[in-house]
Amino acid sequence: MEKTAFGKTADGREFSLYTLTNKNGMSITLTDLGATLVKVLVPTKGGEKVDVVLGYDTPQEYLDNTCYFGTVIGRSGNRIANGRFVVDGKVCQLAINDNDNNLHSGPDGYDGRKWSVVAEDEETHSITFGLASPDGDQGFPGNFEVKVTYTLTEDNAVVLHYQGVSDADTVANLTNHTYFNLSGHDSGTILDQTLWLAAKQYTPVHDHQAIPTGELAPVAGTPMDFTEAKPIGRDIEADFEQLKYVGGYDHNFALRGEPGELMKMAEAHSAKTGITMEAYTTCCGMQFYAGNAVTPQNGKGGVRYDKRHGFCLESQYYPNAINQEGFASPLLKAGEQYDSTTYYRFVAE
């Protein structure tokens, strides 16, 4: 494990980078700002190493932009309608930061905070970041102690293990917001990359505000069907109301009714690099986001990022699940353990 300085932000906070490397020469780089995945270097058959995630060169750039490149999202990922929910008879109000709703817990999210390094294990190529989120933080009840462990395995998988406990009933729905581009972060569009999803249903939304209707709709016969691998761009501009609402794919796909054992949720591939990514999770849902709202900006190495230059596979509870009786609930009872695992495995062909 290698630790290096990442830089200082305008408010004087200093952050570090941590690089883990396995026996195959694959490496990942993380920062204690937002417990963020900054870089994933995947060796190809030709001997080249391709960085397959979008990001920035300085901590201030992560704070100045709103794309959530590579960050851990908490206390609750995705949208909560009107930023409001009820826990134990008490109305909890969150910040409104996305139309009339709360997105990714608001402007003061875990993505902009300094996490502590609470454990390192060079033998297993793992590092654990921890954060204390006090009662009332962002509007959520309970003192929430959370940690996320990143492990780089010898078979080229990046494993994310989330754990947390609260002293009061609360909402807990952690996820990671990495944008993948398997042709390389500097290669432009992801629309020619193929994607398969293990989902026969998705949660359609009411309108452009992207709050689910509560229905589980079949993907069959619609542009939402990825049960057979297809290019991400094949149907993204189809004359289909759900896609028009949010400018492309930004929908939750239903993997199962409740969280459970680890299952394969997706597989993506780039013909340009020969890199395939297999994604697994214990979560019940996954938000597939095709980067529709990414605006032109400079990323790592001054590379120009733009709309649909990266895609996200965010494992989580369904959006607005705390307010939807038919969805598995993200309510974490006091003293109970929050535990979730997601991993992304890379194969070069």
C-alpha cells in the first residue's frame, strides 16, 4: 500500500491518496475525501494499463463539482420525495436539492467529508474508512457509525463492504457513485459499450423528478430490457416516455424483493480494450445511470469529460423506498447492523 499527498482544499483540509496493487499489476487508488475511488488501472492482454473510472486530479475539484465521481453516498443514496419521511412517528425533513426532492442526502453529503482510515491490511490489499455521523446530521435521526472497506482481490475484483450501526432508528442506504468507462476514462462516449443486467423489472418514475410510481414494471418489450447484452446507446434515444423524462437511462432496476446473498447484477464490456466488468451485490436494487447530466468539464490529466462519458451501477435500496410500502425498506433499527457488499471484477480478453 502506498500513501501519498492528494492536496489541500480551500477550507484548509488536507487529503491523502492510498494505492493498492495486486500480483497481476492491477491497482486502485482511493482518497479519504468521500472515501472516493479515484483510479482503477486494469491490465489488458496487450500489457497496457487502462484507467476505467472518471475522476479529478485535486480534492478541490471533487468539492466544486456535483457529479459524485467515485464517491460514497450517505446516509441515503438516490432520491427521497419532498426530502421527507417519518421514523417512529417523527417527521424528518432533509434538504431539497433536486427539483422538489432530496438527492443523495443533500448538499452536505458523506462525499464531501474527510473519512478516517481505521484499518489497513497489506496482505489482503484492503483499507477501511470510517465516519461518525451525529444525530440530526443532514436531517436523519440517530448517531450513525459507518465504515466502508475497499479490497483489491488477486482475481482483479474491487470489493466494497459497507457496515454501520445507529443508536436510534434511521434510514441507511449507502452506495458508491463511480462512473465507469471500460474503454478508458479518457476515451469519450460509453454508448458503444455493451451491458447486461440481471433485472426483469424496473421501477418507472412519475415524471422528470424521477420519483418511482411504486410499480414494478417488466422490462420486456421496452428499451429498458438489458436481459440480453446490448450497446448502451442502442435504445437510449428511443421514443419512450421513461427515457424522455430523465434524458436517458437513470432508473432503478429491481434485482429481487429484499437484500440477500451476493448475486451477479451486471456485466459490461468494451470491444476497444477487451475489458469486461462483472458486477455483484447483496442489494435488492441497482440504479443504472448513463451520465446524461454530466456537463463539459476537465477531469484527470485535463481530459475533457462530457455527457455519457461514464456509466454508474449503483447498488442500493429502491429510490424513495422509505416512503413506499411496496418496496423493501431501508429503515435500520437501533442497534442493528447495516451490512452490504458490492464488487466489480475486471477481466481482460
